[in-house]
Amino acid sequence: MERHFAAPRTLVFEAFTRAEHLKRWWAPRPYTIPTCTIDLRPGGIWHYSVRGPSGQEHWARSVYREIVPPEKLVYTSTFADEHANPLEGVPEHLTTITFAEEAGKTKVTACFQFSSAEALAVALDMGMQQGMNVTWDYLIEYIQELQAK
């Protein structure tokens, strides 16, 4: 996935790495992110919950492998419980996100690697691609709000 953001690379990188920012754009509406903790270091965990309109919560966790501010993030992700323990039977994937300056904008490229075609199919069936597109639309709006302050 690729998207251009009309904002400095450092700001876009912060939007991906600070809990107070992620809580504002990461979940597709009308879902919210009531809990989000980030230990931004290799081996550190990003753990969050997504709450639906009926109050049901889903937890996820990512483990950072590589962090190069403001250029690159590499982490594994999967669904988890409220204690950040991975759930059985849910495929984990590796995400690499790069942030590049281009003509006064920031180009964000996200690559997702799965262990098998079956694991990829599960993620696609769950709506991962549509969800990412929607949340990145929210990120555009959120960055505009930040820059207007």
C-alpha cells in the first residue's frame, strides 16, 4: 500500500508511533481505541484495543523489530488478548513501513508479509486492505487538524 500525505515526514512518522496520535485515526469509525500503549524500541510492544459500537473489544499487538526515525518501522502483528498474548489460530504478519520525502509531501509505503498464501487469504477475508485504506483516509484528516493548530 502507498499513500502521499501533505505533511513533513517527522509528523507522519509520529502519527504512526505515538499513542495519542494512533488513538485518533487507527480504528475505522465508529470504532475507537480506548487503550493504546507503545514501547518504541526493537523488541518493544505496541498493544491496543479496538472497541466497537456495541462495546465489544478486540485486542492486537505488534512487536517492533526495527525503528529508524523518521524513515522506517518494521514490526510483526497479530490479534492478542488484553495482556498482549497472541491468540491461537490467527496469522501473524510482518509489516514494513517506509516514510520518504517527495516534493514537500511524505510518501508512506507499507508492505505486509504473511507466512503463507492461506494466511494472506485470512487477512484479506477479514477486510485488512479495506480497513487500512479507510484508516489512512482518517490519517489525512487528522494530519490536517494537527497542521491547522
